[in-house]
Amino acid sequence: MTEYDQELDACGLSCPLPILRAKKALTRMASGEVLRIIATDPGSVKDFEAFSRQTGHELLESTEDRGTFYYRLKKA
């Protein structure tokens, strides 16, 4: 069982592109669905925290492994 409904690969993209792509993907998702984002921009950590606070989408996961960042956002 996967812990997300859709996945977004934002590797190689710089701010604000990972957030913009996530926002676009979330608009096509149903409330309660989970979007997993993979990014390489270190600035995306604070960006996704702020995005979660501002939009009400719940940040379920924010982890980093060897320079790659993984997020899971639950659509509000």
C-alpha cells in the first residue's frame, strides 16, 4: 500500500517551481488525498512549511536523504 495518491518529481527545479507545481497538482486532487513531492532544492524545506501553513494543506512528511527532499502533503 502506498502512502500517497500522486507523486510529483520536482528534482532539479529551484524555488518557486516546486511549490507552483505542487499547487497545480493539488488543484486536481480530491480533499484528503496525499501528494508526495520529491525535490532537490534545499530551500524547499521552508517553502513547503510556509505553503502548508498558508494553504491549510497538512504537511505529513518532510524528510531529507543525501540531498533529496521528500514531502507528503494532504489536501485540505
